[in-house]
Amino acid sequence: MASRVSSDSRRVEKVYSALARVYDAAFDWALGPGRRRALETLEAGPGERILEVGVGTGLSLPFYPSGCRITGIDIAEPMLEQARRRAKLLGKPHVELQRMDARALDFADETFDKVIAPYVMSVVPEPGCVMREIRRVCRIGGRVVVVNQFQSSRGPLRAVERVATPASQWVGFRLDLPLGTITGTAGLATERVERVNMLGMWRLVVLRRVA
């Protein structure tokens, strides 16, 4: 089991390292609106500690308000290199960027006031494990925002997603992730779910740590 998980993680790192140079141009036109909506919903405030899981090239960084302390993690170092350059250009002194596996966050319990995870749950090998780690490092009463594509509730499309997922995983994502993987996380209460991006094909999930 350990070797399979390690192989999955290395594959994701390899794919997104290769995508680093073209990621912004290839994906932000479609995913940008949901990312911006997620940042609005997070309601980050001055002095708060924010964790962004899957910070990528740092596309979210311009939308954080001044005064909050941002920690961004990602598995792909080339992505982080671009994020560091972006943070420097933006003049964001309170941004810390680290290479880290989201399944084993190197932070103490309740380190962060809020956590955001944009477009990462379909990429990580074990999304349920990632959600448990997110819950652990978020303070009790803190907000968690996830934006992602989830498995369709409609039969024909759901069947297509299930069949296509093994192939799509080789290029770094899965199509059949159930929404319940996020909303069913113990200790996190779902406040609302809304559709975002083109045709409402992605969903934004707002949760709060209650235990």
C-alpha cells in the first residue's frame, strides 16, 4: 500500500511540475472565477493565519487582503518557484511557501484560523486523508473552503466519469470524487455548497470546524 501511495504522489508531482510553465494560461481562464469566489467566501482578515493547500503558482495571492499571514503548500517545486516570484512581485511579505504532502501536514494542531483548498482534492491520492489533516490544523470555529469538481449526480454522466477516471488520474486528476468525501469529514460542519465557474460545473464548499 505504501509503495502505491508513494508512486501516486510522485506521478502527481511530475505532472504538475511539467505543467508549471503553462498552468496559468491553460487553466485560469476557466477556474479563475471559482478561485476568486473562494477567496471572497474565506473572508480572510488582518492578523489571521491562512493555509492554502495546493497553492500552485500562487494565482490566489493577489486576492488576499493586506495583513493576513499566508502559508501556501504544494507538492511540485516548480509551481512553488513561480509562486515565490509572484509573491515577491506583489510585495507580499507575509507569505510563506513550502513543499509539502497535504496528507501529512507539518503543522501543529489548530495552527490556522482558516484553510482554503482550491482545485486540489481531485489531484491528491487520498482526499479523505487530506481533509482530516485540514480539519486538524484549523482551529475550532475556523472556516474551511474547498472548491473542486465533484462526481455528477446524473446517471449517464456519472458512468462516464467513473470509466474515464483511471485514465484521467495518469494526468493528475480524477473525475469521480464524491462530494461526501468533503462534506462527510468528521469535525467539519457544512455551512453551504454553491456552484461556480463555467456552467456551474464546479462546486464551492464552505465548512466550519466544530470539534
